[in-house]
Amino acid sequence: MTDEELLARLRDAEDNFVERKPDGVNQEQLRKTLCAFANTLAPDQTGILFIGIHDKTGAVIGVASSDAAQRRVREAAETCYPPIRYTARVLNAEDSAVVAVEVSESDQRPHFTGPAFVRRGSESVNASPEQFDELIASRNDKARAILRMRGLPITLESRGRRLQDDRPAPGAREQTEGRVEHCDAHHVRLNVHAAGLPGWQTAEPLSRVEVSYDRRLARPMLILTP
């Protein structure tokens, strides 16, 4: 982001993507915010931590030393596990120095500083067991791609088996619509919507699921194999 874009975001209220802290923010608070951003952001999203801003009123307070503030951020990022990548720069806001820290999606998540944190609205909260499983799964390229489909209509295609039966059925090939409900490092949970039939849920081993694309309907596709 440019300085002008960051200064515009500075006026935004706290949400999933903006956090404000005063100059006295401690290491634990910094690690918590950095981990929450890195664990939660999607590929096209950026989280911004502003240091030198009143976290309640949004008033510009500034930092006494921009070098010291950036050093605290670096130490916090390096003591997370795995370390968190970020960029930081000093902005001039209302004649005061403010440090803007940008964090993007991490392919090394989950990151830890004690518990794993994710963003919920304007807060950093402990990840639920299901969210923790998904954070672990997101290190796997296939699981990460499937998690990005969650909630979207996708095409489900079974090859060499039936949709409702994972036993081999040579030559069988069926196609319908579905949605990804959940994915961890081992299984994908799907909602299946076959025409003329009531919908049902199925859990498929990740090893039997292939990620593809339905060109006819211009949407993601998962191929289920026996």
C-alpha cells in the first residue's frame, strides 16, 4: 500500500483488517495481533496494525521513537512460531510519527504465541478446535485450495465410483453440485445436492479428492475417486 492508502485506512474503525495500538503496546499484545492476522487473512487481504493511535478513540498519539517501535515489532514477529513476515513503515499523521505494520496471509500458519489466535470482528480470539484443524490443514496445498471453496457452489464429480458409495465401480461417472463444509489435514466434509434427491453430507479422505475446475459452469470442481 502507498502512504496515502495507509493514511486513509488509519481513519477506519477497527475490524478484521485494522488494529490500533498506543506507543506503549507490549510484546504479548503485538504477538497476539500479528498471529491473528497471519492466521486469518485470505490471499488478497492485508491486515494493518497502527502503532501510535489510541485504540479506543482513534486519536493520533504518535510514537516517541519510530526506531524503538519498529524494533519491538521485529522482536515480536521473530518470537512467534513460525516467525511472521511483515512490512513496516513510518507515517506522518497530524505531524506525529505513526508506525504502520502490514501483514498478509501466511502459508506457514498456524502461528503461535501460546494459543493460536484468529480475528473475530475487531478482536483477536482463541481459535476453536475446528479452526485449529483448518489452520494446520492450510499448510497443505490441496487442503488450502479446498478451504478457499468453502461456502461456494462447486461441482462434485465421482469417477470410478458412485457419489453415495466409495466402493470402486469401473466406468461410473456422476456429477452434481455441492459445497465444502470443512477440511482438515485428513478429510473433506461436503454437502452434496444431487438433482431429485435430498441433500446429504459426506466425509471424503483428502487422499481421494482431486482439485479441478469446471469450465462449463466456470466454477471450482472436486473429483472424488474410489
